[in-house]
Amino acid sequence: MAVPREVIDAVRERVDLVRLVQQSVSLKRKGSSMVGLCPFHQEKTGSFNVVPHKNIFHCFGCGVGGDCFKFIQLSRGLSFYEALKELADQVGIEIEDKQVSEEERRRFKQRATLYDVCSEAAKFYHSNLMSRPEGRPALDYLLGRGITEETIRAFQLGFAPASWDAMQTHLHRQGFSPDLGVQAGLLKRRSGQSQSRGCYDVFRGRVMVPIVDQRGKVVAFGGRVLEGLAGSSDAVHDDAAKYLNSPETDIYKKSRVLFGLHQARRSIQNNDRLLVVEGYFDVISLHQAGFEETVATCGTSLTEEHSKLIRPLTRRVVALFDADEAGLRAAERSMPIFIRAGLEPYRLSIPGAKDPDEFIQAKGAEAFADALTGSTPLFELLLERSRSRHGASPQGRQKTVEELAPLIREFDSAARHVVIGRVSSALGIGEGVIAEWVGRARNRPGSSEKISPVRGNWRGTKALNQLFWLLIHHADLVAPEIVNADPDPDVITDYPPAKRAFALLIDGRPITEVLDFIHDENLRSVLLAAVAMDSLIPASNAVNAALQNLDTLELRAIDEQLQVLEQAIATCNISEDESSYFSLVRNRQDLQKRKDAIKQRFAR
């Protein structure tokens, strides 16, 4: 990677790391840090720290940490160059990519261009809806559903003309090739035709709903058939489905996108809950009614990846699945995902309406708010459905427990005890019996594992790690004193990566630059933990603490040397080698004097 270091540093300095992280994590201030639930492993108590004045994040739970580039790389699966390019674009810094590999340049350019194509498509559809005669029926349809123009603009709703080539023609005029339209999921190739002119529009005669990612960039579309246009001669549909969704592309993975999450984030954090519905228009209606903490999956079931998007924002999730059998099965499938993610799932049933959109239109926001107070734990639904399937006979109750046992085992110990009590009460079976079944139950296939903390043979001594902390937080005070003390580098540490990091910090290098040079994961974990601890030693005691830690390390080195000398003296034959014997004794005396002097300093 040949981008100049000063350019990388400039991008890092301009990026607001807190704002970047808050796109996917709910943060609260704690001292000089911001703390939240880690997006990279399952936890219930926040151990994920962002240190704004150091531009560093670190999780004490799983050991993951780094700067703004590392966060983007980990959270979105990008290479360093892609992360650098994206953040540089956001802060207005141009990156020269002459030295970048052809494959990396191609990959980034394609992704960036696909974002441009989707953004242009969204503008085209929205303009058709709001200002062109052919879009008037679609606008009337939306207004007739009670969706206001303000909401239409907020979600950038649009209309795809009932034409085979309207989008293709528009993209051509904007300088985008048909190939890009195909890659973005907006065009399809005609079989047996040349690639240059053999495409047609995917979305025709449909109300269009742009799907945006966590940053608010359009990545895909959902299209609803507009009745009355679907049967016209120039709007023949390949698929008669009511809804048609974009295929997955390089920038759109259904399992990693929740519709409405970008708009919902602030409300989720303010209300400490998230509502999950099944349809785009359910989301839109609930947002308009004031329930902006609502999201929906994009034509797929809830996935583990979705739960990872939810977990850093809130633990309380209210699922509004349809009341039909398909909706109930969807609720059952989602329960293990919620539990493994450490979420608290509830279910809301809304009688008298087929979906939340219909309920809001018929009864209003106040009635929906009242209904929300009646949300029940989602586990209750699974318990009742299992009881219904197996019956109340002794054999049926046993089958119910056996069926639920693997799921119960997914709960943490405290919640598991409560759930076992609920099952015991419902079935009339002793808690001990149920606990035994749960203990024998195997975990469900596909259960996810936590990211384990970084482990290794080297973790640093307490004295060395405190010196790292002091050099990171009070470098201006302690670095000159350490230089004056002129400690032996081998006394500080015999671990080469740590020795290098210590030298760089003494030299006044910022921690972000030091981390760029350090690739040892154990050492990086130690340094990042030091960054995230903001109140270990007050400034008034920093110099004294640094000198004491230097003395501690020297004492340790002296003790090790004394141990070696004692063994050498014990094995040395004074009658055969008197000179060596007395030399060893003198060395021991010198070391003991140095040890006593250090101890006297400690006693002051």
C-alpha cells in the first residue's frame, strides 16, 4: 500500500470516530470514553470503548480494536484500501491510487460506481413519481394509502414507468453502461442478444422503494406492482409477484441489510427498543405515525447477521409477525437467533388487521401505542404452539419439554432459570426434571460462537503495561524522565515487538501511528486496552509512577540475575577456580547493593 503516511494520518484525523461508530453502535459517555455493546461479539454488558481524543476503539471483552480504518474493515468486510478510500471521500481528501494493485482498484471502483448507479436510479424513480404525468397514478395510490408527501420524500419513494427500457435509456444518458445496470440489478439481459443492446428494465409499472444501507446509501430496491398498469401491453411482468426485490449484488446482501435502519437508529437509541415488521410499507406507515424505531427484513427471514446489526443498538426487540401460519413459523425461526445474540425478544399481536400498516390506517397511532404495552415474551408463543402440537398427556408434555430444551439451553444462566420456571408452571413438571432435559439437550445446529479474546503467551507485566499507559496518556510528562533515566531496553522487556513499541512511544509517536507499525495481535491488544483506560494514574503522579515502574522492572531483572549467580556460585569449586568464585561473589554484592538502593527509593 503506497499511499503516503501523511495522507493516511490526515484522513484519520478528520474522521469523527464517535460519529462513525454510532452508525452501528449505541454509545454512552463514561469518563472521557464512549461505551456501548460490542458489534463484534455477543455481550450483555458494554465493554466496547471509543476513545475520541485518541481516535481509537477497543473492546475489553473480545480484544478487538484499532482506528477508523480498522472499524470499517471489521464491520463491513473491506480491505484497508477500500476503507481508506471510502473515509477519504467522506472527509474530502483525494487518494492517489497509482500504486494500488489493479484488482483492488477495480473492486473499489466497481463498488463506488454501483452506489452511483443506484443513487441515480432512485432519483429517476422519485422524479417520475413526483413530477411526471405517468407517475400520477402511483402518487395517487400512495396518497390514498395515507402516506404523506413528506414521508414520500423522506423515503425517496418512486415509480418505475411501464416501459421496457426507461431505466436503460436514463442510465445511458447519465453515462452508465448497460453492464453496470445489470450489475446493480436494475437491468436484465435478453437471451440470445448482444450484450450492448440486449437488456431490459427489471422494474416496470411498479411503485419503487429504495433500500439504503447503514450510511444512507441506496443499494437496492423493492417494487410493488401498481394495479391497472401491470396488464398493459408495454408492462408485461416476468414475475407476477406483488413485490419484486433487487437481486443480491456486490453492494447489497439481504442478510446484512434491514430496511429503515438508517432512519430508525436515533429512535431506537432514544426508546431503547426496536420493532421488526415484515413489509416495507409497514415500516413507512409506522415511521410516519411516530414509531421511527421500526425496521423490516428485505424479502428474507431474520438472520444472524441482522441480529449483529441490532445488538449494539438495543437489547429489546418487539417482533410484529403476521398472524397467519407463515408469520407464526417465522416467529419460531427467529427465536434462536434473538437468544443467541443476547436480545430480549417480544411479540406483538394486532387483532383486527392483517399487518401494522392496516392497523395504523384503521385505528391510528394511539391505539398502536396501547397495543405495544401488551407485548409478550416471544418464548410464550413457542411454548403455546408446542403444547398445542403435542397435547396435555404425560407423553405430550414430555415431547414439549424435549422440543423446547435445545432452545432453553441457548439462554444465559439467569434467564434460563426464569424460563424453566415458566415451562414448569405451564406443564406441571418439576423444574429439576426440566433442567435435567435441558442439560442433556444439544445446541441447535449452526449456533454461533463468541469471538474469543485474543490469547497468547505474551501479555506484558503490570509495570510495563503501566509504562505503556503513561506514555500514551501523559507522554509529555513521563517521556523526558524515562529518557533521562536511560533504562536498559532489555530490562524494559525482552519481547521484540514490545521493545519496538516502547521506543516509538518514547520518540513521541502517536499511538495510532505506533499501531500501524505493530502487527503482533497480543501486543496490539495490550496497547489498545491501555488507550481505552482513561483514568489509571492522575497527571500529578505520572512522573513518580513512571520511575517506580522502571524501578520495578529493574528489580525484576536484578532478581533474575541474582538467581543465575546463586546457581553459578553454588556449582563453582573455590579450590579449583578461586578467581571465578570471588568474581561471582562480587557481582552478587553489586547487584544486591543496586537492589537495596531501589528498595530504599520505594520506602520513601
